[in-house]
Amino acid sequence: MNLTTLALIVGAGLLGPVLAAVPRIRTPLVVGEILAGVLIGRSGFDWVPTDDPTLKLLSEIGFALLMLIVGTHLPIRQAALRPALRRASGAAFLGCGLAIGGGYLLAPLCGLHRPLVLAVLLATSSAAVALPVLQSLPRIDDAVLVATAWIAIADVATVVAIPLVIRQGSLASVVLGIVLVVVSAAGIYLVARVMHGRRFTRALREQSWRAHWALDLRLSLVALFLLAALATRQHTSVLISGFAAGVVLALLGEPRRLGEQLIGVGEGFLVPLFFVSLGAKLDLSALVRDPGNLRLAGLLVVGATAVHVGAGALLRLPLGTGLLATAQLGVPSAIATLGLATGTLTPGQAAAVLAAALLSLLVCASGSLLLGPSAPIGDRIAVNGGRDRGRAPVPTPR
């Protein structure tokens, strides 16, 4: 890949903000970015060498940063959620059971004979999409708190499950890799906690802020890449390393400037590059031409909606919470990426998975309308509606 191709990919990614800026539509950024990849990739003009090793590396880094940003959305530090954890865990457990049953039920019908992959797609939710919408609602009651914790639990559980259902190595190696990444991330967190209060650390960070060293960003990226290297050595996806690094930052409560820097590096360059390159790999003609792929997309949307609405109904939660919890994006993107890399999914099936994920945003929007007026799905909203002082605004469309 040369600089001309890189300029083409980055330029094509601008279609995301262009569509997002259209009044009354408020299309999430990722829709325009994937569409741009489709236009310049194998389904369109075929200008992008999707098998280029440099593009693959940059895309993998963007994937890791995407999962890091997803991890930072988890409301780990919200004490108000603790009383809701019991019901939220029940909702997540019920959703998981319904999803596993749904996966085995749908596998013979949709042409994707991987029931556990389907189960993950049916059970997942997107904290990055749904939580900012929930937190912007003009109400904070038990249903909202339970839904917030439920979405976070479902997101974490399905992210961890992805390397297990789409394995790049033996089960033992993948499990060992997940354990090593989690233990290493915990070690990084403990070291950061110990160093945080030291006078030397405070003085160094203050100097970094004055001299624009971006020291917090550098250390965060070192931690991310070390975890990613450990994950790949153990044949585990970098999504676990990115997500673990994001959880560490969520636990630490990263300063505003670090959040802004991560958004700049990730959302300004590498994450759009990931989505454009992902769109370039998709075979959109196969999605339209093959009835099985269209059936897969439709069944995933209907199945995911049924799973979340059903789990919510069993716990007597409002209909809107189940619809809003249906939102998904990060996990389907990960499954499409890993599925294409391992041959688990065909390009047409990967397109169907992403199409279903984008349609789930419409289901989420309908749920937010039922719960009350809130900010549009495509807006960028600060975590907790900006109530966490010192924290940076984070993007919601991912």
C-alpha cells in the first residue's frame, strides 16, 4: 500500500461525517464509513488492495482502538448501578439462554451453521451506542439503571466469547491467551493505581501537560500494544487486548486530555480506516444476490430483538429497554472481521452480519422514543451526559 491508497481510504472515510451532518437523518459515522469502503472495495471500484499487509496492520490497530473506546464506555465507576446489578445479571443470563436456543434454531434456516456464533450475535448489545442514549434520557429510575447495567454486562460477556466461538488456534491456547491478557491488564491497572498518587508522577504529568508530551497517551498505547502482542502470540484476537485496555482506563478514570487524544488518534484516523477497509472486504452483491444472506440479516435482526425484548419482559422491564438493548455494532464488526480472516464467514455473510447490526440501530432508536426524548443516536454525547468532570466526551456511534 502506498500513500495514494492511504489518502484514498482516509478521504473515503469522510463520507461518515458528511452523512452524519445531514439534517434530520443523523446517520451514525460508521454507516458512511462502511458504505465508503463498499464503494471503493470489492463490491465497487475495487481500488483498495484488501490483502495488503500494511493495510491489514493499520486496520488491526484501528480494530484494537475501537475496542478500547468501547471498553471506556462501560459505566464501571457509577455507584448508582450497584443495586441494579442483580436484575441486570438476570436479564443478561436470560438473554444468553434465549440467544443460545435461538442460535441452534436459526442455524439450519440461515445458512450459517455456527449456532454459537449466532448466539453471540443475538445476545450482544452495544454499550458505546446504547448507554449514551440511556444517560441522555430525562429520567433516572430503576428501569434505566437496570438497562444500563444489563447492556454493559452483555457487551462484556459477548466480547469475551468472540475468540471462543471464532478461534484462530486451539481452545486451550485461546483460553490461556484470554487469561493472560486479563491478568496482565489487571497488573497494569494495579501499577497505574500505585503510581498515580506519587509526587514524582504528578510532577511528570504536569510537565507533560505544559510541554505537550502526550505522556498519558504514549503510555496507554504502549500498554495496548503489549497486550495486543500477548494476545496474538496466544492466537487470541486483539479485540480482547483493546477491550481490556479500555476497561483499565474506565477504572482509572482517564483525564479529559487523554480521552480527547484517544478520540483524535482513533476516531480521526485508525478507527475510520478499520471500518472503510472492512467495508472494502464485503461482497454486497452476494448479500443481494443470495437469498440466504438476506435471510441471515433479517433473522439476526428479528432474533436479536426477540431475545432482548423477551428477556426484558421476563423481568417486567418496559418494552423500550429491550428495544434499546438490541443495539449492536462493535461485536458484529469483530465477528465480521475475524470471520473473514478465518474463513468462518463468507464476504456475503459478513455483509449480512453488518447489515443486521446497522438495522439494530433503528430498533434502538425506537426504544429510545418509547422511553422518552433523548439525543439522536448519531450524536456525540459525553459519558453520563457530561456529569463526570475531567473526563472527555466519547463518540456514541461506535
